[in-house]
Amino acid sequence: MKEEEIIARVRTLYPDAVIDVAGEDCSFEMYVVTEAFTGMNTLQRQKPILALFKDDISNGGLHALSITAKTPAEQEGQGGLVQISL
């Protein structure tokens, strides 16, 4: 899987998001910042993103995906970090 593909998938859910992906082969870290996360708890932020990669994780095409999901206010240091690692 390529970084561009990961970004394109997440953009289908959050077209206005700032998305940064780092990694290679089948292990990636993703940072997603969007106002859409406002008022959401950790699980509510993670579930839709992880659902985009369910098949890739199941078939072994993606082994590790670490997601940091923040609002712009949190990105500026006004809130907490939300992260999940598979």
C-alpha cells in the first residue's frame, strides 16, 4: 500500500482534513486533523477511518496502522491526543 492511497481513502470521509502519512510497505502512521472530530470521543474518531482499511488488514496487505486524530484546536495544543495502534 502507498501513502497516496491511504490519504485518498481518508479524504473520501474527511475532504477538508489535513492528512499526513508516514511509513512503508505495510506499516504506517497517520495524522488526521479536521473540525469533523469536534465533539467525538476516541472511538467515534477511529472507527470510520479503520473501516476504510478493514479488508487490507484482514488480508495482510496492511499490518500496522497507527492513527492520531485531532481537531485543529487540539493540534494547536489546546486538547488531548487520540491515538490507536493495531
